[in-house]
Amino acid sequence: MKIQGIDLTQIQEIGTQIEPVLRAVPGTRSVFAERAGDGFFLDVVWNREALAQYGISMEEAQSALSTAVGGENVSTMIDGRERYPINVRYMRDFRSDLDALGKVLIASGNQQIPLSQLATIRTLNGPAMIRDENGLRTGYVYVNVGDRPYGDYINDAQQALAKRLKLPLGYTLAWSGQYESSQRVRERLYLVMPITFALILFLLYCNTRSAMKTLIVILAIPFSVVGALWAVYALDYNLSIAVWVGIIALLGIDAETGVFMLLYLDLAYEKAHKNRVTMTDERLQEAVVEGAAKRLRPKFMTFATMTIGLVPILWSTGTGSQIMKRIAAPMIGGICTSFLLELLVYPAIYAVWRGWQLALQDQGNSLELNGDAEIDPQPGDTVLRIR
């Protein structure tokens, strides 16, 4: 959690107030608010009049103090291919406290002036590190969440903070870390999912040249979503980004298997329609059964190939296996239910659609004769009797 405001001391105080609130939220493993304002510093205030009296410039004084306390690299020791810098500075006993630092000598011509005569040495408390984000000073509260989903945890945490914490004017709270990354990915999914679905529809329509056939192929998506959700629930996975990636990949597989099933049904129907002058309901059912049941082997081989390739991922243990399992789980469950429902439901829907088409064709080809009509055929004329 990021605390943003103006005063680092106030930000640190807000962080200490947040700690017990978040610690009481279910799912919290640990909470730590950084103490950004508890740093200890050595402050040297130079006396410019004294420096001018001894003829010492500010740069010379700063350089002498830096060399005495921090040291200066004067040479390098070479040991084979290794290099070690040689640093010269005061021993720890001569720079460990304020009195010892006051005795640090600053060169001025031929004389050495103690630091205590040139400056005031003191210790101060201040921020150890200053973070600045979006023009505001920022402090962090590190939260380690257990097995709870981040969305559920943050909802509970926000309710607890709203009840027990009152922010001063000009200070804000914002969640960051993995939750912020998941929010960005979720926003992208809101854009990627519709575009993916629209592209699948467009490609299917370009392939089938029929809106009805495209809708029939798309029926594989709800068939597969059932199995995908069952598989995710059975494996106790959350609807994470990896699961959504698997569902997006499943959409393409659904389109492929749906087109495969529709192709066999179309071939069987066209064969039956070509060999017979009229297509009755019985002949239509025979054609659908031939396209669905009698050509089961190629459909099963397609299903088995995809399943055999994905199932071993569920037992993987290497690097990245946790993500790959959540990608493969919805794909495996969706393929299984899509295969079964396509064999059971697809043919029935296809038969109903073709039956409607035949009924519309019969109505268009039928002639209605209203009233009584007498026909006097002449020799050589052909008489057409219509019922």
C-alpha cells in the first residue's frame, strides 16, 4: 500500500496506524510499515568566518572531511586477475563519536586546524529515504497476503480502513504491487476478449459465408465454458490471469472443433440432398446421423490429440509450472465437455435448422389454388395435377 502526502513524518504515522488494522484482516500473514523518517544523520555546520580567517575554502574543508571520514582511494593492489582499491582514512577510533570527529585536522597552509574550531558537529533525525511519485512524497506499507484472492482481501481491507482509519486532509492511500499489476492486466483483458471474439466471428463468417452456420459453430463456446469452469473448480484454482489466458486459447480450439463438426454434417447433408430428389424428415435424420455418429473416429482423434498434449502439464513441477497448469486446466476441461456436447447437441440443432430450411423451401415451391377452376386440356398438352 502506498501512502502519499506532503509530510514524511505524517506519512510514517499513518503507516503505523495502518499496521494493526491490516493485521486483523483475515488472510494477512505479515504487515510492516517502513520507518522512512527515522534515519540518523551527522550534520556539520561550517563557520564561514572561521574558514575565512584561516584562509580555507569551503571546497577544501569539505574534501578534507570527506577524506578523513569516508576515505580516498590512493592506489590499487593487483593480485593476479584481482584488483583491490587501497583506501586511506582515519581509523574508527578517531571518527566514531562527535568528540573524535571534532579533532579531525583541516590543513591550512603550514598549520592543521581542528574541525571543532571550523564547524559545529551535531546529529539529527530525518528521512532515511525520500520517495516521490506523481509529485507527492510516498511511504510504503508492505503486506504479505496468504492464500486468499487479492480482490477479496483488498475489499475487506478497504472496509476495515474506512471504519478504523481517518486520513488527514491531503493524504491518500493506493494499493500497489501484484494487485496493481493484476488490475492493469484485467483492463487489457476487457479490451482483448471482445476483440478476440469479434475476430473469431469474422473469420468463421468468411469461412462459412452463412450467419446461421457461424452461430452454430459459436455454440461450442458455452459447451466448453462449462467444462473449463468445472476443471478450475475441481483443481481449486482462482480465476487468475493465467486462467483467462487459457480460456482465450480455448476459444480458438472451440472454433476449430466446431468447424470440423459442421463440415461433416454439411458433407452428409449435401450427399443426401444430391442423391434424392426430395428430402424428407427421415432422410434428413439419416444424413445427420451419418455426419455425426458414423464419422466419430476423426473427431475423437482430434479431441484425443489435444488432450494428450495438455494433460501432462497438470503434473509438471518445473519453473513456470504454476502458471502453465492454470493455462492448461480450463483448456482440458473445455475440450472434454465441448467434445461430448458437440456429439449430442450439435446434430440436433443442425437437424432443426435444416428442417426449417426445407419447410421454407416447400412453402415457396407450393402453389395455392383458390376457388374452382376448370381446365380443358387439348390434345398433346401435359396435365399437371396439384394437390
